[in-house]
Amino acid sequence: MIRCAKIFPSRRPHPTKQPDKTHTFPTNYFDANSTKQCGALQLEIARAARLLNEAGQQRLKKSYGRLLRLTRAVTSQARAVLARLSSGELSARPDAMLRVLRQQNSLRHYLPLVERVIAQTQARVFQAQSHYPEKILSLFEAHSVVIRKGKPHKPNEFGRLVRIDEVENGIVSGYEVAAGNRADQQQWAPALEHHVGIFGRAPRLAAADRGYWSAHNERLAAEMGVEQIVLPARGPLSAQRAVRQKKRWFRRGQAWRAGIEPRIATLKHRFGMQRAFYKGEAGFQRHVAFCVLAHNLVAMSRAGPG
């Protein structure tokens, strides 16, 4: 049996010390005041966003414009540093070579992301274009997406969707980190295919919540050989459908599927899946895998050899 669910600056040198310009970066490339200016502009933007009148919107655009100009200036300075490093005009001291290489790689990674953030901010604030393609929500976790599941208390969540497949004895047989805000209906077929790939046959019973339901998904499961398909339909039920969903095997399947909810809570709060501390998309995938592995080791030890 299988049941599915979703989880879902460098400081200025001392004034008395003159840096050797053949081995260190000029001080005008990184201004510590930029951080203070960004903080002040963020405060101005937060205050202006609370005002819903025309004057507040003008203040918001003015503050965003200053922040964009400052960001573009810092970005231009960083690109100039990279260009001078590549041409050999700037060189690092031998004892600082590894640190400079790390910072150089960091700039090459973040500069394209910052430029995309500048473009999407320009489109959203000044062109009223809220649906920007490939929107970046975090510079440090650029793979994060907006998750909208229709929850009144959480209309928007940020992170990644994780599909969890569970079999008997509370063992997680499969998982998948969705690429975007994928609908639940699109995750039914991959879950069944993954189960067949592991066990060599379709499950006798497959259950999920009503978000997975569609006529196509039910036909697909029947074609794959699933005997009992427990997918509650949405909307008004026909007389035939109502009779089907009141049958004992269907109601037992629904009760068994409800066990995935405490399983999700256990993965989140006992095994750390609520928040990933590894960096990047590969780190996120690794964190989810380790959480599932640790959970399965505990579940198998409790199940015993039988």
C-alpha cells in the first residue's frame, strides 16, 4: 500500500596605514557606508509601504529608486574589481591568495543574481509587473519558490514542496523535491511510477487527499494495476460517486491515509525537515534525503525483523 502527501563589507583601512596598491584592493571599491545607506533605505521603504495613499506610493518609488541606484553602483564596482583581477592589474598577497579566490568566486556567483533582482524590482515597482518570470526570492537560496496552497492563515509560503510516499510500518518509500509550485494532481503519477520501480508491482491500495484527485489519475492508477484507489473527489458528488466513497474499503483507505499527517509532523519536528540548513539546491536535496534516511532507520528498528 502507498499513501502520498506533500510537506511542503570590507572595512576601510586605518587612516594612518597606506595600503600597498600592487597587492591589495583600492579602498574606493568597497565603501562601508553602502551598508548603512541600504539599512536606512530599507527603513524608509518599510515606512512608506504602510501608507496606502498617493504620497506614500511616491515616497516608496523614490526610496526604491535610490536603493536601485546604490545597488547598481556597488555592482559596477564589483565587476570592475573582477575585471582588474582577470587582467592581472590587481594581485593578491601570497598569504591571502585562497581568500581572494573564494571572494572572487563568490562575486561571480552573486553578481548575476543581483542583476536579476534589480531587473525584477524595476519591473515590479516602476512598471507594476508583479508576475515576473523566474523571480528570485533569496540571493542565498535562489532555488526557493512561492508556495500557495490556499491556506487562510498562510496564503504565501517560501521554500520547496516535498512529496512524501509512505508504505506499511511507517516507512517512507519515496520522496521528491518539486521543481516549483507543482499542483498535487501532477505528483500522483510520479509517486506510482516510483513505487513500481522499487517494488516491481503496483500497490494494492493507493491513497491521497482530495488535492490529488482527477478522473485521469484514477484511470492511470487502474491501468497500472492498483486495486483500491482512494482519491476523494472534489465538488458535488454524483449518486454513484457518493456510494463509492461510502464503501468500507474506501473509508478505511481514507483513515489509513490520514496517518501521513503525523508522519509529516514527525519528519518536520523530530528529524529536522522543517528547515534545511545546508546551502544551495544540492544541499537542500541532501538535507531532505538525510531526514528521510534517519526516519526510516528508526521506523525499521521499531518494525523489527518480521
